[in-house]
Amino acid sequence: MPTIRQLPKDIAQRIAAGEVVERPASVVKELLENAIDAGAKHITLEIRNGGVRYIRLTDDGCGIARADVPTAFLSHATSKIQTADDLDAILTLGFRGEALPSVAAVSHLEMLTRTEAEPVGTRIVLEGGEQLSLEDAGCPVGTTVFVRDLFYNTPARMKFLRSDRSEGLAVAAVADHIALSHPDVSVRFIRDDREQLCTPGNGDLLACIHAVYGKDFAETLLPAACTQDGIAVRGYVSKPYCARGSSSMQHFYVNDRYIKSRSGAAALAESYKNSIMVGKYPACVLFLTVDPATVDVNVHPAKTEVRFSNEKAVFDVVYRAAKAAIAADASRPSVELSPPDRSVLRKAYASGEQLSMPQAEEPAAHSAPLQSAPAPTPAPAQLRAYETLLHDTKTAYDAEDLPDLSVPSAPAPAAPAPEKAPEPPTAFAAAPASQTADFRVLGEAFCTYIMVEQGDELLLIDKHAAHERMLYNDLKKNNGDAGSQLLLAPVPVTLSKEEYAAVLEHTQLLARAGFSLEDFGGGTVLVRACPLNLEKEDITALVTEFAGRLCRYHREVQAAKLDWLYHSVACRAAIKAGDHTTAYELRDFVGRLLSDPDVRYCPHGRPVCITLSRAQLEKQFGRDA
């Protein structure tokens, strides 16, 4: 029978360290949290070789008194809590008293610290958890911790570490999370002698986000705030058309502690429903302020998972904050164009070479010629753009005696005869057009994108996406009663037995979306009426898809089923990309679109309109000089 023995101190410390210190990023997290709890306003973190060989963290916090320095490296020694009741009101990042002894147990550790009340600092050196020296040292107020040769005495743990690059990136992620959690603290991160991060520490969250993730990301954010049921949320969420391919940019903080929140992520996803592309994820930096007695942060060794006493309240407040932010945003996605490359022109001017003019494309052999001409000539727009670019580059170089590169403009083509306005179309009938800003419809590109001039902006409108959103909004507003058509001949739809039963069970739901169907027996249903503008193929496909969805997601709530049905009806009933549209239809449609501020994204989350400013366009043609 085996004998029970108490483990030696060094083995017990290594086991305990394994629960807290998994990799260099774990060490950095504990040290950063201690610095924040000490009231630091400036923190410098430096690592080498991914943090395995060297970690240095310097802060200007309150420091540690000489008498408390040895105690700080004892297990479960902390200044954060005194009694069991303090566990119900934890507002500090650290509280277990395990960080310093755990780190010291698996590394060579050195610490310099001084309080404002002490004239001289203290230096302590430990190796494998054993104290080697304690002496006076000259140092400023605050604390500096050096961690060298991490896991030198636990080779098994070393084998599980990744490359220096991967470990360094993990450390950088921890630094980002801590920096965002306290925008009033300046965090500087140096990796292999190169500065990777430096936040301003001025308390401005957006400026902190800008420093951590850059200008492009910061400009995609919308302010969000809400207070409900004793929970306050503040921060930023991303614009719907700036969604990402993963949820890695979702940052939630509870009482300034970084956490992974399933409730928050679910609420965010729900708030962006119908405004974001399928498979995309919104980004956020959201801070929740809750009563510490209603959240348990002592449920995970890394303290990144917490338990709320009321998860629904957390869901609701995040949902409302994000939803309000999206609704308040009236911006449109804009076209991002790169500046023109003038290096070819510069070389030509330097060498005195002539440049060949771009030529129009030859008509295909099988197509009818548009006009009789001895040779193809450049389009007027091409000529004007080319001449402008040449002129501006000439001016910039102040060139003299250069060959004349200008080309006489081709005569503008005769304007086509005005088209007789037909009756208002039913395909685009969405809502009564109201008074809107003046606009001019220029035409269509590829029978898909409507080009509109409005003020100093060129609008590019996806007519299918816009019409789809209009129809979807009408269905939602009218509870599905946006009009249906009685079919001359009923459309039979044959289903599997499972789908057949599911559809018959949801006939009332289908009726709310404009379908009238009945049981024909033998696994077939007859569709006698359907929403307006649906083709026979659409009817069959839609009923079949809905039947399959009912089988796969039979536990889905009624509202979600109906919402999906509205999506599908709107998508199929909307005018298709490539369909011909008359000038009258285009103007009527654009007027309705611009007068309805709720039409900004299609139900799948794609933008319905993007803008190109006059300044951006002129920059491409060299008119910005």
C-alpha cells in the first residue's frame, strides 16, 4: 500500500506554477496586472526571444515596502483581500497571491522596488523560488521585475512552447488587452529591441485603440453606450460594412478586466443581424460596469472567464448598446483608391521619350460596328484624363522644350433621343418617395450598379441589394402582408416526408410571408398564392429550402424562422443584377432609396450604396495638385 507523503517545497511550487504560468504570455499578464493594481501610470514591457530568455517590466506605481518584499514571494500572500467577504467585492485585477511565487519558481527572477516613503530601494534575487539575496539598491519609486530563463528547471514545459515568434505574438496580445483595459495608463512594449506599442495614457479610449490597432481599425468604430438593470456598458463597436472574418477583434471588459464573454458575443451577433454579411463578425471594445457582488471572477486560473448572476441582463445591455450605435450611424462605405503611379511619366520626361496614347478596344469581329471610322480613337474621358495627368506632371517638373504630348479631343458623341417615360414600375414599388436632396442619375454599369451624382459625391448603388432591403423592410413592417398574387395554376412542390410534415406544420407561418398552400397528399403541397414578383422556379426553390431549414433547425424560435423567410422572399422578389432598367425606373428607384434612411444594407449585410467623393476622383486624374 503506497505511503502518503507531503511533497517537498520545490516540487509543490512547480506544480502550483503550472496552473498559473503556462507560457511567457502568462508571466507578462500577471506582472502587468500587478503594475496596474499598484497604481502605475507608465509601464514599460520588454521581452527577448519571445519572453523565454528575458522579460523586463518597469512601472511607476507605489512600489513594495522593504519589509514586505520577501513576503510577496510566499504562496497566497496578497494585499488585495483580507477576509472571505472581500471575495464578493473584487475590483483589482489580481487577488490570489500566486503570481510572483509561481513565476519565481520556474525562472531566475530579480526585482528592484522602492516606495515614496523610503530613501533607498530594495533588490531581491530568487532562483527556482529560493531567495538568494536581499539588499539595498538605487532605483526610482515603483517596481522593476526581471525574469530570465523561464522554465529552466522544468524542461517538460519547455517542450510545449512554440517558436519565439509565436510566443512573442502571444505576449503582444496580452499587452494589447491590458493597454485597452486602462486607457489612462501609458503602456510601452519593446520586443527584441524594437518598440511595438506605445499608448498615450491620456484616458481617451479611441486614442488608445488607435495606438493598439491603428488608424484604419479605429476609423471603423462607432461609439456605443447603454445603462440598464444596474449594468452600464460603454465603448465602441464596428460599422456593419467593416466586419471581419473572425471574432478575434471582440474585446469585452468587466470592471476593467479583460474577459471572454459568450453572452456578450451572442448579443453582439444578434444586434448585427440583417446588417452584416453571413460568416462575418463585428468588432468591439466594450466595457461593462457591474456590481462586483454579481460577478464571480474566481472561476478560472487565468481569470478570463467569469460567471454573471444574471446573464440575460448582460445580453440585453450589450444588444441595446450595439443596436443603438448601428441605428445612429448614417455613413456609407466609400471607395478606396490608390494614388496614380507617375513613375513612368517621370522616366519619360527625364529621358525625353514620347509616350504612346491608350487606344480604344477594337470591336469584336462578330459584333456590329457602332460607327464607320478609319481607325479606333481613344474615348473622350480617357483623353481628358490622360491630358490632365500629363499637364500636372509637366507643371510639377517645370519641364521646358518637352514634346507636345497632348492629343486633340474626339468630338463628343451625340446625345441619344430622349426615351418616352413609361408607367411607374411595380418591381421597384417600395415606399412613397419623399423630398430628398437633388441628384442626377448618370446611368447603369453592367446593368447592376446605378451611378448617381449628388452634390460632390458619386454614388454607386447595387440595385438588387437595395431593392431586396426595401422589400424586406416592407415585409417586416407589415408583418409579412406586403402583397401576394394568386397563381393561375397552382405550383406543386414535392418534399421528403420529414419536410412535408414540417411545412404542413408551419402553413400559418408561410401565410404571413405571402404564401397560400394546401396539402395535396403523398408528400406534395400545392402553392396557390405567393408574394409579388416571384417566378415559378423561385416558389419551388423557396418552399424546398424552407422545408429543409425547418428540419435542420426545428428548435429555432418562430421569429427566427419568419425572419429567414422574409430574407428569402425579398432576395428572390427583388430585381436581379443584369436586368434591364429604363431611365424612368432608375430615377424613381433612386428617389425612393435616398428618401429612406433605413435602406443601407441588404438583409445579408452587404452595403447597398458606396460613395466616391469628387476629391478622390480628381486625385486619380491628377487634379489634386
